[in-house]
Amino acid sequence: SYDFTPLDSSAVYVLSSMARQRRASQS
Amino acid sequence: TPLQNNQPVEFNHAINYVNKIKNRFQGQPEVYKSFLEILHTYQKEQRNAKEAGGNYTPTLTEQQVYAQVAQLFKNQEDLLSEFGQFLPDA
């Protein structure tokens, strides 16, 4: 289980949107 | 949570990565905090650029983000190369 703070969640959000953007620009 | 179904791979990857960083820098919370700050600055810049509709050039480029994280994660090559997998145009 994960012990995530709101700050952690926002980091996850930024990272995953970066990765999505990266995937979109590659396809 | 609503994200549980059909979770994109990017989301899971990001969760695992954030956990890895938290564990690695357990004794150095300031490193993790700096990492979050870099991410949030990048996000803010991206949002500004988007809202300005091309009339605003982000002051923090992907290359600069990568360079800042590289400095932060020195001697943690695995974390840095994994970060490169998230960054657009890395």
C-alpha cells in the first residue's frame, strides 16, 4: 500500500502527464 | 478511486517512480522536496504557455528540467535515466 501525501499525488500527476505528452509526441 | 479502472500505464509508472524516489531519499527529505519543486515549476510554466496560446515561451525547458534533476540525483544514475523516460523531448 502507498502512503501518499497530496504533494506526492501532484508529483504523480505531473509525471504521468509528462509521460502522456511524450507518448503523444512520439506517435 | 475513480482512477482504479483503466489506469493508464503512465500513471502506474509515475506512482512507482515517486515511491522509488521517496524510498531512496528517505534520509534526505530536502532532495525529494526539491524534486517536487522542479516538477511544479515545470507544470506551472507549461500551463502558462498553454494559456497564452503560443505567446509565451516557458522559461524552464525540458533540457533545463533534466539538468536540474541530474544535479539533484547525482550518483543515482538509475533514477535519472528513468526520469528521462517521463520527460517529453528528452
